[in-house]
Amino acid sequence: MVASNLTLNQLRAFLAVADVGTFTAAASALGMSQPSVSELVKRIEHLYGVRLFTRGPRKLALTSAGEELLPFAREAVTAVDGADAALRSSTSLLGGVATFGLLRNANFYFLSQLLETFHERYPRVRLRIIGQNSVEVADAVAAGDLEAGLVVLPIENEGLTVTPLMRDEVVFASADPAKTAKPVTIADLGATDLVLYDAHYGWRDPTRRQLASRAQVEGVDLTPTLEVEHVESALSIVARGGGDTIVSRAVAASRVFPENLHTVGFAEPLWDVIAMVQRRDTVLSPATREIARLARRMLLEH
């Protein structure tokens, strides 16, 4: 069995001659000399002991061997050109995919505009945006499923580069104005009917982790009376007098925050610190680097 030593240059030369009919015209199309194109075709013929072209009245014509080779040569060159284009697009903003994780409450920080802004600027780049709890965003980045993401700290940061961007105060919210007359303590929080969200993640949620740490030091039990998945659901329950909750200032300032609820900060201020995370010692693709830049800018302008 003859070992194949076909090269892309040989196949390109063969296709050019097949398309235009002469070595001279093929050389011009390829930006090469006529002897070079002729030599590339001859190498294929010598390798397999066949003739690929026969001379016609005006142009070269394909032999039966040339006809057999033609579709495979086109497929091979097209595949390589496609692979080259795909790799080039992934290192530019003319194509490729940006993979990025957003914290679940991203809309409260105007990050809903992020996707629209990016798509308007770079319509040929596909977006894969995952919006979930910071716990899963950090895990996905660490595992390589996402290139980068925005999270609320603290997270498990092994193997990650963490860049804090901003902080947002966490406040106590209640329908009873008497409960918000002065800053609350962890003991106050433990004494109320607590309604918490992000039920799926529970005490793995970064904000809850901060509360749990403080409660442990003070010996306070923060077991919630009711847990739901979404902050909007918690706020609706609290607005009807079903308990009290905690939210960030961004949520408290949003349209979803019920008008009859009152807020107050903690006696020892509590903060959600929003940070950018990416895998340590890795370089972001241009598309993901740009969406990270836009996200950072929107947060800092918020």
C-alpha cells in the first residue's frame, strides 16, 4: 500500500488547474510561478503513477483519474479552509462563541443590557450566557465549562483568579416599619420569621454564607421559616406579612420591590461583593474578554 504524501499545496494546485484549464492561468490565480504549479501536479501523478490531465483543443481536460480525485480534493481543501476560518474567528471578534456566567440577580444591575449591547456591536459572535447562582458559576468556570463569569463572594476559589469589582449593601426588609426603625443585628434576624430565597443552593449561597458565619460566632439560629427559589417570590410573601427577608440595595431600588416594604441596614454592615472570576493562568478568547469588559463597565457605572 502506497503511503499518501499528498499535500494541501498539491491539491490546491490540482484544483486551480482543473478550474481554469491551464497551468499559466492556475499559477496566476494562486500567485505562484507556472513551473511551480506544474511541479506540484506532477508530484501527485508520480506518486500514484497516473495522469490527471490530458491536453484538449484549448484547455487541459481531466482524465478519469483526475475526475476521481476532484471531489475529494475539493472536500479536503474546503474542510481545511473551514477549520482555518473557525480558528481565526475564535481569535477575533468576527465569529466564534463567548461563554460567560452571570449571577442570578444580574438584571438588577442593568446587566440585561449586556447581551443586547454586545450583539449589536458583534453580530457574528454567538453568545452562551449562563445565569445561575454564584456557586454554580464559579464551579463552571473552574471546570472549564465557562471561560469567565460574575459572582458574589465568597466562593470556593481554588484554581480561579478573582477580581472584585463593586459591592452592594445587603439590607433587612419588612412590611412592619417598627422592625426597620434601627439597624438590625444577627440576633434580630434570628428572632424573626425569616423568608429566604435561592432555596436550591441553601446555605451554599454566598450571601447566606456570610450570615451563617456571623450567626455561628454569636450562637444564633437562622433557620428560615420559609424558603423559595426566587427573590420576587420572597418579596411577595413578605409584602403580605408572611415574614421578613434580606435583599441587596439594587433589588430594593428596583421595580419589583413592593411599595409597602421598608428596609434598614445591619448594625454591622453586610455587603455583597461582586467579582469577576476566570481560571488561573488562562487567556480569555477575544469575544469573552470583550463581554467581560462590557460587564465590568456596566457594573462600575451602576
